[in-house]
Amino acid sequence: MNKRRVAILISGGGSNMLALLDSMTGDHPARPCLVLSNDPDAAGLARAAQRGVPVASVDHRPFAGDRAAFEAALMQPLEAAQPDILCLAGFMRVLTPGFVTRWHGRMLNIHPSLLPKYRGLRTHERAIAAGDREHGCTVHEVTPELDDGPILGQARVPVLDDDTQETLAARVLEQEHRLYPAVLRRFACGSREPLFLE
Ligand code: GRF
């Protein structure tokens, strides 16, 4: 069976991207075809290139808020790479409904909270401020509504009394690196059965 082609979009270090790259080996039904960033200086680009994965970047800054124009530029390396699946992994740009609809059913994102709690930013700070005893991460299909699509997987972590947002973020990130590869493998096999990691 042909391997599914996966493009991964990043904005920074790309630790989730690396976990995904390292998982796509052997009998895994998918292989990476591109790592694409909105920041030409994203450290993840060099890390992907070191692993022999094609990389590209489209700096969003010259588009100065013209999201559609930026996304049209993003489409060029994407169309060249012909991905079957897009994985947003620490990708920090909001995508327009036009772009999202084009990839409907084929685009995943990982968000550092137990959605539907804490859509948006500063999720760890908000969980601590709320006194939550549990927190975690979610992989979901991307839909036009921010951080709102069908949930494909979640992993939970305890919130400790002396947690700072940094210690909690680190505990969640560790679970992201387990959850995202596990969900991508199922998704690449055609399964949308949600996965809840203990
Ligand atoms: C992390 O905060 C992670 O929770 C979220 O994006 C940020 C950077 O992730 N998904 P990465 O290390 O670039 O994958």
C-alpha cells in the first residue's frame, strides 16, 4: 500500500514535528514529505533537514496581516509536496476558513489543553489559575472555528500544587510527543476513532 504523505507545519523548535518524524518508520502507513514554517529562522527547519526531510518556509511578516495572500504563498510548497495529510505542530498562525476548508478532513492540530477547555493561548497559566487538578493535550481535526474540530485523541496529566506554567507545560509537552504520533498513525490508517492515553 502506498504510504500516506504528511506535511508538517511549524513555527518554532518543532519538538512535536520531531516526534512525528521519528515515528514514521518501518510499517508506519505514512512518511513525511515536507516540513513547512511561517518563520524562515524556525529551529525546527534545520532539525528536519538534518533528517533528510524536504523543508520550506514562507515568512508571514511581509504579508502584514493579509492572511489570504500568505496562505496562497503557503500553497506553493504544499502543492509541490502533494501531501495527503497536514499536521499543524506548534504552528502559531490562525488559518482562514478558505484554507481550512481546502484541507477539510485532512488537517490535524495538537493543542495544549483538554479541549473544549482553554481554546486559544496561555492554556497552562489558565489551568493553574482555575485550580484544575488535571490538564493535558488534544489532537483534533482542524475546522474553521479555532481549536474546535472533532477530537481524535487526548492525554491527561496531573496539575501539582507547586506547578508553574513552565513545569506544567513541560509535563504536557511530554504527553504531546506520545499522543500526536499515536493519533497520526491511526488517522493515516483511515481511523477517526478517538484515542485517550492514560
Ligand atoms: C508547545 O507549547 C505545544 O504545547 C504546542 O506548540 C508549542 C510548541 O511546540 N503544540 P513544538 O515544540 O514547536 O512542537
